[in-house]
Amino acid sequence: MTDPRPVIAAVRDGRGLDGPGAALIAQGLADGSVSDAQAGAFAMAVLTRGVGEAGRVALTRAMRDSGHVLDWDLSGPVVDKHSTGGIGDTVSLILAPLLATQGVFVPMISGRGLGHTGGTLDKLEAIPGYDCDQDEQAFRRITRQVGCAIVSASGDFAPADRRLYAIRDESGTVESIDLITASILSKKLAAGLQGLVLDVKAGSGAILKSVDAAERLARALVTTANGAGCPCSALITDMDQPLARSAGNAVEVAEAIRVLLGERGALRDLVVDLAAECLRLVGRPDDALGAALDSGAAAEVFGRMVAAQGGPTDLIQRPDHYLAPAPVILPVLSAPGVVSGIDVTALGHAVLALGGGRVRAGEAIDPRVGLTGLAKLGEEVGPDRPLAMVHAADDTAAQIAIAAVQAAYTTGTSGAAGPLVRQRILHA
């Protein structure tokens, strides 16, 4: 069968999606033989009728196989993690080198930020010389020699997803759980993983605000990845407040380095929790994770990865030298009180307005700008304890960001944070 219309009609009529049908759609998306109109009709049929668990697995496999799939021959298992995005989430920068200290390999293919959430690649590119665009030979070499590499996706990986991703935006089908699942997993599974842990955010700064919505997506991702042959677990984690104390690019890299050198806090706690689950999936012990951070072993691996990808060889020793500060740094003051609520998405938009993110793909960003010292839920603030510090390119941008951050915080007489990990959906 080479005509996609019967496949589209089957999904539209609620008869589901089988392997051959998914392969025809995925290959047609990749090579152009499925038209934009047919791709939009397929996406709408999936949104309105769904394809079920078997259909999600079939579509994920077909989109993965529409391009190059890596195969590894290494001395340890290959694992990765994926986050649905949040504010102050620099987990990848810490998790990849931390896992490498435990004898597992992390070939991480990451993306850039769009909208209010930051991108891993944008953060790394705040490091002078860091080159995310490695070819496959270099990607393999760095992963083998260092234990981890964090790179951008090449056009060879899951080309069907790249086309369908754009069609979803144009056709109003972005929110389909089936299509979100296939999109995330087709790219991740093309990296040849033996284990995958998902960090699905819920809260005011997450794409999915409610725990129920996050659970639906997490369960779809876990069952689909396992069905496609990759052991997978998910943690539903809190995004009712920023994960770290910083939001931006260079400022988040600086905080990640401090955690790699042993700094405590929620960011470290979540990294260790996610790393432990990665190790559990591949049958490795997790009792040395804290020691690898406290001893500086994970920091040393991160430094080697940065150098291998074109960055400075002494970033860990001299982060302030390489992570240039913004010209204007001002406090965000408030009346005395206790932080009782945070509009985390608004904080992300404040960073975006400073120039630390992009509204449209391809826009330039300023790596220097952002927020630091972000107050957390339940903490006292006032004249001697700012809500945050704004890092801006000029005074006008700083004043706009100060007003935005003040509006994002609610203070009262009491407040408390919820659990960092709200739910676990574990691979048996």
C-alpha cells in the first residue's frame, strides 16, 4: 500500500493504526510523499479519535525508523533522560556527567528553548566555544572517551517527526497525547538507548499544569517506550516554583557547576533521584551518586565534556572568567512577608523579555541575562532579602523585569512547598 488515505480514514473512523500504516505515514512524512494536507488530516484524526497504546507504539517505532538509528558498542549501558521543560531546570548538565562517573554512557541529543522554558543547548552555548553541532563520528568519540556528550539533533534523526512537528503547530493538533508521545520518544529512541527516564513537570511553570494531565502523558510515554523495546520510567515533578535559584543561560550554567562541586538544594536532590532511576533501569547500584558530586568527580567529567566540544579546559576552575555577567544587576525588592505563591511561567516570560530566550526559532539570545537568587515558597522576603536579582543588558530592561518578577510573586504570612517528586511511574 502506498496511498496514505486509507490509513488516515482508518484512524478517523476509530479503527486505529497498525505497523504498516504507521510506517507508510512516517516514511511519507520523511520523503514528502505524504502531502501537507494529508499530514494535517492524519494529525487531526489522531487528535480526535486517538490510536491507543498499540498505535502509539507503532507510530513511535515508525517515526524513529524514518531516519538514522544509532547502535552502540560500549563498555557499559547507554541511558538518557528527557524533561518536558521548566524554569531553572539544568538537570541535564549535571545528570549526564554524574551518570558517566558510574560507568554508564549518556549520548544526549537535546534541543533549544522556545517560549518560556529554557533549552539545554542554549545554556551550554553560553560557554565560550562550546559546539553543540557535532557530527556522528565526533558524537561517538566524545561519548566513548568522556562518558557523555550533549549535542543538537542532526537532520538524520527522526525526520518524520521534524515534519509532523511543524504540521501539528499549523493544524491545531499540538495537544494530542499520542502525537506528543511519538514526537518525544522517536527522537530519544533514535539514540539507541538501553534505558530512559522521563521528568514530567506539573505546576504553574509547566506545559501541563495539573498532576492529572502530567500523569496521563507520563503513563503514555512509559508504556510506549517499554512497548518499543526501551526500559523506561517517569517521575512527575514539581514546577510550582523554579527548580533552581537561577533562570537564564550563563547564570544557570554557573549554578549547575556549583551543584557539580557539591552544593545542596532541590536541583541536586532531583538530579540524584533521576540518576538513581536511570541506574536502576540498567541494574547498576546508586549508592555512590552523592560521593561523585561531593568529591568533584562529576565536575571533572563535565569539564572534560566541555573541552571535548570546543569549550575552555578550565571552566570548572574559573567559571566567573568565562560566564560573563550582564552589565546591569539589580535586586527585586518587596514588602516583608513569606512567599506563598509563584507564577513560574511569568518568571520564564521575564527572562524571555530580558533577551534570554526566543519567541520564534532562530532568534538570537543574550546568554548573560536572567534571574538569580530566586526566592522559594515558604521563604521570608523583604528589604534585606530580595525576591531575586535581575541581570539585564540595560536599565530599561532591568526595570521592566523587576516589575514582572514582583507581579509573579505572592506573599503573605505563610507558605510551603509541595513535594519535589509528586508521583513515580516505574518500569517493573
